[in-house]
Amino acid sequence: MQNQKLIAEENLNVIANEATKGINEILITPLTADQTNQVSEIIQKAVIKAMLQGQHSAVDAALDCPEADQDIAHKIATAIRHKNDALIANLSSLR
């Protein structure tokens, strides 16, 4: 679990740093170090929200299936929710 936490943190940091760098490149006056950190944090939060929205959509899709498949759909939805909870806890502990 600790390894997954580190991978998630690294991936999130890479995404946020790339986005922050891209933003900084189009600005007339580059961001200060403090502004860079603030922008990176804003981007990280936005990425987390977007990822969670995608996973909520996956849960909805899993539950929108024929009645005969509802048992497995609920198991899949529960597994997705557990992964979401673990990811949120891990990412929240990084701050």
C-alpha cells in the first residue's frame, strides 16, 4: 500500500509540475517560487477532483446494467469506492 501511495504522489506531482511549467511559460512575468507552489497545489486538487468524477462515472456505468448482472455490478462499484477512499486518504495525508 505504501508503494501505491508513493506512485500516486509521484504521478500527481508530475502532472501538476508539467501543468505549472506550461502555465509559467505563457506568462509575461514568471511565477515566484511561492506562486509556483500555490498553482501546483491548485492543479493537484483539480486533478484529484477530475479523477474522482471519472471514477464516479465508472461506478454509475457499472450500476447501469441489466438486472441479471446487478450482483457483480455492485461488487465492482464497491471495489471502485474502496479504491477511491484509499486514494483520497493517501493523497490527503501527503499535504
